[in-house]
Amino acid sequence: MKIPLRLQFVTIFVTIFVVFATLLPSAVTAFPFSASSGVTELTPKNLNGFLNTHKPVFIVFYAPWCGHCKSIHPEWEKFAKSVKDVVRVGAINADQHRELGSQFGVQGFPTIKYWKMGNKKGMKPSDYQQGRTSGALQSAALAEINNKGVTNVADEAAVIAALKKSSSGKSVILFSSKNKSPPLFSVMAQSPHFQSKLAFLLATSSAKALATSLGVTKFPTVVVVTADESAKGFSVEQYTGSIEYTSIAKYLQAAIGGAAAEGGEEPAADGAKKEEAKKTATPEEAAAAAPKAEPSKPKAAHPVRPVPLVPAMFAPYCAQGSQKIRGQPPLCVVSFAKETSLDDLFNKYGNEAFLFFDGTATSEHTRKEFVQQLGLSSLNEGDAVLVRAFKAEGCKHAVVAGATNEALDLALQKAVNGELTMKKSDVFVALTAPTDEA
């Protein structure tokens, strides 16, 4: 039977349409992973920094041409978003970075490796052999999170006992309707930034008397308790933000840093003498002894976008006494890398206490001042340095070598989460213009 010509054309058209429809998901799930996917694309430059965390780490090794890799792409994105902030999820194009595939014994694509919770130094990854749906991956990853740093409490006596072990005299309590610490709280409890400084306590629904005593009326609720000389033995401050990692981490950073932010307390003996003097002095004597107020100098308003690094502007924005951002000194990000887009990073971290300075047009003289005053071994054209004023004098700093957008983004995310390792310096950077630029 002869098929009509028109029907032949229809058949060909339908076949072409089906083929394109089949190929379309490949375009949607194209590699590399996008910045909004929650997956970090890894290279030899940023892999070590990515692994420098106490959180569990899951990495998929892929090749862009691999059909099975394309199939796992959407599941890997869903997985990354489902464990945001508590598990690090990365991806390595092992066809491009074959040395990494060889280093970790990758023999086929896709291959999934994971690192357990804790310090990754000397830790070898394990091969992931379970299901590859987002749900299976999420279950496997969360199973790696333990409650090692969390203590259950049921009454005020247990809270006071925990405060005595805290170097900051503070504890954070999560009141939860569940009997087990949630992953967010368990991961935060083991952050090197908070370990020993804060006691992480879990009060379940059975601790109703403790909740009432601390003014907690709903679950979940986070409170910070601080040891004091009151009859109760501590004061209570309730966290009112959203129950998510970054917001709580920032709140706790402020809680443990605020007490000594302005130079600490006066010695008890001297303080007692001054209080006694106040009681015995006449109003006239007290007024004469009061320190005379000096006219305050206006503080420089913060720039609303990344600005060029100018020596005369750096200290007013970043040194001690400069205007704070939401109660804390700004983290000043100085990039000497031409390939870094500070505008993109500013758009992403615009709500954080970060200021961005473009140092690509500055001379070698300026980089040398950072090196000499902070005691750095070197600071190259492609690097970035992060600086934050510390207490009454000095600063904390960290260098991001080879500061691509990805590397600097990773460092800033660590800063947000309280995981960025920064060194202390006894002086703040005092930049000066070189003689040929004066």
C-alpha cells in the first residue's frame, strides 16, 4: 500500500519533533552548574578551600558529554538546595580536570564521593553507592550529621551548669518540638568558630517548665542566655529572625563578639572605688569630676557600591571608630584580581557587613604596605585580602590567593557562616600614597 506524500511529511515532522523533545532536557541541564543551583563547581584552585569545613561534603565527578551525568544533573541540584548550609555539595568536571579524577580514583562517570563530618585533614573520601535521586542523596547526607556538640537540658540547673563550661559565659538554647537536634543546629554546634565559646543546648517539648521560665511560648525558638549576678544566674535574649543557618550564625557571632567589642570592662576594684566616690560626692563635685565631652567627628558614610582602593579612604571606612554595619565592624574586601567581578559579589552579599574595594589600579607600593603591616609572606596581583578592625586596635585578616569570583565567593560564604579562619595583627593597615602618586 502506497503512503500518501502528505502523510509521509507529517510522519517525518513528528519524528523530528520527538527527537528534539528528547534532546531538550540536555540543554536545560547543561554543565557547568549555575551559580543559583546551590552546587559549587570545583577546580584544583578552590577544591582545598571547599574541603576545609566541618560539614559533610558530597562531590559528583562528571563529564559534560556523559548521558548518565546529564540525567543526574537535576537531581544533584535538588539535593544541593535541600541540604543548603548544612552539607557542602560540589561538582568536578573530571574530563577537564583529569588530575583530580586521577587523584580520587575516578574510573567512570558520574562518580560520587563524600567526606564525613569533621576535620577533613587526612580524611579519605568514601564511595557513594546508594540511590541517586535527590531524596536518597538527602537522606544519606543528613545521616552523616551527628549531635556530638549538642546537650539536652530540661531545667535551669542544667543551663547554669552549661554556662560554667562556656568560655564566653553564654549558651544558645533551641526549644524544639522534636526529640532530636535538627541538622542545622547540630552542624552549627560543631563549627570551629563557636566551639568552646558557646554551649549548644536542646530543650524538647518535655521541658515545658524551662520554656515558661525563659518566656518561650512557641517552638521552635532560639534564645541566648548569658551568665550574670542576678538571682536567676543568667539573663535571656530571644532570637526573632528566621530559623535558617546564615541568620542564626550571624546573630550568634554578634552575641559572642559584642561584649568586648568596645575594649572590655574596667577592673572590678577600680569600678567599685568609682561607684563609692559617686555615692559620697556632692552634685557639684560629681559634675566637676565628670569627663568633659569632646565634639564628635562625623563618621564616613559607607559606599553603596564597590569603590576604588584609595589610601585616604580605606581607614575612614574600615579602621577602628568607623561606622559600623548592623552593630559590627565591616569586613573590608580588597581585590587585586582583574578577573574578579566585585559588582557581582556586592549584589550577592549586599545585605552583609561587607565593603568592597577594587585594588587593581593601585601600585605595588600599596600591596607591599599590606604585606609589611600584616606580616604576610606575599600578596600578588591576582590575590585578595579581607580585613576587619579588631577591638581597640589591630585587625583580623585573611588572604584569598588566586581570587577568582568562585574563590572569593567561597571565602565570603565562610565569613557569613562564621567559618573563615582569620589571623590577628596588632596594627591596622595604614595605607599611604607613594611619592609619585601624591
